[in-house]
Amino acid sequence: MGRYKSKAKQGRNIRLADQVQKDLAGLIQREIDVSRAGLITLTGVDLSADYAHAKVYFTVLGAEPEVATAALNERAGWLHSLLFKMMHTHTVPSLVFIHDEGLVRGMELARLIDELNQPSSNLPSDPDDSEQP
């Protein structure tokens, strides 16, 4: 019976994380100054097992990631209080914002792969031609 209980908790954790992400996205859009922190997009939320702590991952356009992280973490308490008013759960997690570098790394890897797939003008077109004296 414990086996099914853990699956239900895992499903609830995912649903709650999705709800936190959705609600926070709206709050950030309204409450955080775009001129300072840039355009912020939430990419994911990881909740602790007891729902007390949340790591909120984000990407940013128009600002340095360090500046956006500082701006979000400065307002984390305020966002938590607004989130508490919106959500109808016993525990609303404390928030820690972390810049998600996965998208940037993915774009860099795609660029490198595209570079490698481009035909190079420095290489001979026929490998047999380069071996003849």
C-alpha cells in the first residue's frame, strides 16, 4: 500500500510545482520591473518533498542573469506572500530563484554542431587527390 501512496505524493508534487510556476509567472510579470531584471521566463520548479522549499528556474532576455537573479531573490519574500494569498494549500514553499543555463548551453551546442556540419573550404573535396604527389 505504501507503494501507491508514494506515487500519489509524486503526482501531487508535480501538480503543485506546475501551479507554483503558473502563478509565479503571472506575479513576476506584474511585480518585477522589466527595465531592471529583463524579460523573465520560468522554465521549471522543483519542490522539496515536504513542499516547504522551491527552486524556481528561469531564463532572462534583456538583462544579465546575475542581475535578474539578484532582483528575483530580493523580491522572493514578497512573491511568497502574494503566492500564499493566491494558492489554497496548507504549505506555500519559500522561493529560491536559479538561472537556468540549459537553454544557453543547448543553443551553443546546436551552433557547434551546425559549424561541424558545414563543408569546409580548407579541406580537399576528394580525399584521393591529396595523397597523390
